[in-house]
Amino acid sequence: MHVTLVLTHECNLACTYCYAGEKFRRDMDWATVSRSLDLLFAAPRGFRDAPLDLGFFGGEPLICFDMLERAAVDAQARAARDGRTLRLAVTTNGTLIDDAVAARLRELGVQVTLSIDGCREAHEATRPQRGGRSSFDDVLRGAEAMKRAGLPLRVIAVVSPENVRWLGDSVRFLAAQGATEIILNPAFEGAWSDDDLVVWEAGLLAAAEVYAAAIRAGRPIAMPTFDNKLLAAAKGGLASCDTCGAGDRELAVSPQGNLYPCARMVGEDRDTRLVIGTLDSGVLPARTAEFVQGPLDPACGECAERWRCGASCACANLAETGTTHLPGGTQCWYEQASARIADATGRTLLDEGDATFLAWTYGRVATAAKAAAQAATIERKRRLPVVAGA
Ligand code: SF4
Ligand code: SF4
């Protein structure tokens, strides 16, 4: 079970692709936080006592740092009382992280994901301060504070038509900053032209070179764009936990206590079509059905990528096509391009017999024998070579 608290609608930035909508100061109060935690801790233990996930989101959640801290401490006390495993996470624009905030987040065990769109040019094309001033140096200061506190530099970079031309430079830049994970988050709803897609593919190829170079150096950088395709190949497909959990395992709470299938859908908390309940009513099953992802659209037909296609994210689909179940053309293109590039990169690393790659990819599959058997299946599908001795 994953509950995300949208702590405020307020933000100090004005990103071009922002899905939070109008920024206004409505913060979550303690009663709403506490009732949200009641909801999280009421979740059944489930298979193998699956952990409880508590996320903090916004707007910019660190504007409400005191409330985040109080929620984290209270949630940890509940977890200790109930014998539950709890994971805490925040997604932040990083501009409000100083040494004290970074140290406290580390102390609380909060996983921090920093939003930075890459090199200066890419970031400044899309993530200005409100009022237009650059936020780049402020974000870098936040990143440095994270590193000083010993927090891993986990970054999320939105790829949009405005900044895609710097994608390769951006991934190189983020790797040079010491990023341990680089999440490329495409703005599928952007106005992508055919020329943009050509530039995007070149950027993905450059990103794959960074990914491979880090593995060859024995210091892999997690990049879900490629990791997810290669892990799916190693596992023989996607597990249910790899797919979108909207309307099922995911829940977001708005500052005034409305429930949504995921945090991205909260926006200004004014679109009642996306509300699936309130803290008073609880989740209304009749409202969640349309968000639970079923099989891919019939139009996907016999597409060779069906078995590991990630185009099932309800909020990404909604943003691009206006329908939670229908992936759009840009997302479909991206799934195929990233799979093609991941497979080519994986094949090269396997041909080189790179031990780090074997451990990084196949080592994460349940057993080496299973991995080898699954890789053989993949080979039959002409994707990745068999892993000798994995
Ligand atoms: S930091 Fe987040 S909430 Fe703030 S403007 Fe950017 S995308 Fe929107
Ligand atoms: S890659 Fe496109 S056509 Fe293929 S399964 Fe995914 S969305 Fe459907």
C-alpha cells in the first residue's frame, strides 16, 4: 500500500509542464495527516508482509517541512507499535534543502528524489522560479547538501520538447554530479514533433552510453528507462508490482482530504472526476474501477513489445490521451525506442561478459538458475543473449 500526502498546493517554481496547476497556499493540517496515516496503517499485511509506503508530494512539500517531519515521526511510531515495515519518500524541487534539512531527512530515513532536468540549459528551459529567475544554482546547492548529509543523489528529470535537445548532455551532467539513480520522466503530453522524436532517440542513445560506461566502471547508475526493460527481459515479463498501482495499491490525499488514485492527479483538487473518495467516506470501490489497469488497448494488437510494455500508467495515459486506459502515440514510440536501445546496450554488455552487468541485471532476479532459464527464453525471442553461467 502506497499513500502519498500532497502537503500543499504551493510552490516556489513555475515549471513549464507542471501538473499541479495553480499554486495557492492550502496546506494539509495535522488532523488530515493523522487520518491519512490511519488509512495507511489499516492496510492488510498482504503477501509477505509487504511494506507500507508513505510519500510526500506537492506543490513543493518542503514548504511544509515541519508537517512532513511530524508525519514521519508519527508514522514511524505507528510502524514500531504494529510491527510493520515503513518506507518514507519525498519528491522535491530541492531549492529548500540546506544542510539542516538534508541531515534531518537522512535521520528520518526519508528517501529523497530531487527534481532537476539536467544540465543548466535543459533545466533553465523548463524549471524557472516563479517570476522567471533561474532555479538551477539553488537546486545544485540542494544536491550538494544532500551529498554532504550522506543522502544518495536520486534525481528525476522531466524530458519535454523544450529540453530534449540537451538530453545526452543532461544525463552526462547528472552522472558527473554523482547521481546514483537517474529517472527520466517524459512529458508525454507535450507537443512532440517528428523531428523532436529523432532528437529524443539520439539523446536516449547518449544516455545509454552513460549507463553502460557506469556499469563498465563497476559503479552502475540506476536508470529505470533501461533497467526496467532489461529486468523485464530477465524475468520474462512484468510482475504485477511493476505496473501502475492507481486505483489499486496507490492512493494520494489532497490537502483538504480528498482521495485520488495517484499524486499526479490531485492537481488543484478541483476535478471531481478523479476523486475516488474522501477521508470521511474512505475509498469508494465504484470510483476506482476505471483507474485499475487492465490489458493493454486492443489496438496494440500483436505488438512485439506487449509483454513488457510500460504504457499502462493511468496518469501518463490521462495526460496524453485524456483516457486512463489508452496510451498515446508518443508513449508507444517511447516504449519501443527505449526497449530497442536497452536491448542493444544489454546485448553489448553481455557480449563483453561484463560481470557488473550480470550482477546488476540478472543478479536481481530471484535465482541465478531462473535468470539463466529466463534469459534462454529471451534468446528464443531474439532479444537478449543467453547468460552463460549466470
Ligand atoms: S516544482 Fe513541481 S509543483 Fe513546483 S512548479 Fe515544478 S512541477 Fe510544479
Ligand atoms: S509499444 Fe505501443 S503498441 Fe506496443 S504494447 Fe506498448 S502501447 Fe501497445
